[in-house]
Amino acid sequence: MRVISRATARKRGLKRYFTGKPCLRGHIEQRLVSSKGCCGCQREYQRSESGLAVRKKYNASEKGLAVKRKYEASGKGLARGRKYKASQKGQFAERKYRERKKLENEQSV
């Protein structure tokens, strides 16, 4: 990864930059231009219980539901699903899913 300053990233219109220096929690990862936040710290927060609770509360709010309706109306989710299913990774996942269902059916009989 190339070292790039925040100012240079902002001039180029990038969303992230890399300093090569660790954050307060020790991650040596990209940072966000908008907030100077470490992408590793952000990822950890989103996966934590408090981050999940915040996301769940937002999704249940009126604003979250409006965003969901707008996304569903745009058709982006359907296009992304079709693209994934056509990919090699998607086909592998589909095969695994069918094998697992077949085994479950055989065991229940």
C-alpha cells in the first residue's frame, strides 16, 4: 500500500488514505478522509454488539425504513444478486447450499 497524505487524497477526491502509522489501537490500515478514522477500528465497532444494536435501531427507524424502500425500488439489490449468482463464488455457494439441504432431507427421512 502506498503512503498518501490526507490532503493529497482530498485533492484527488479519494475516500481513504494511508499513512503507514498505527492508530491508537495499533491498526496499520487505511483511514477515512472525512473523519480521519481508522478503517480497522470502524470494522471492529460495526461487528461489536454496540455497533449491531445501533444499526438495528437505525434500520427500525423511519429514516432507515425510507432508505430501505428507496434501495429496493432502485433494483440495485436484484442486480447485485444476479451478478453474484452468475459468479464462480456464487455458483460454489449455491452448490454447497443444495448439498447441505439434500443431506438434511436424507437425515430427516
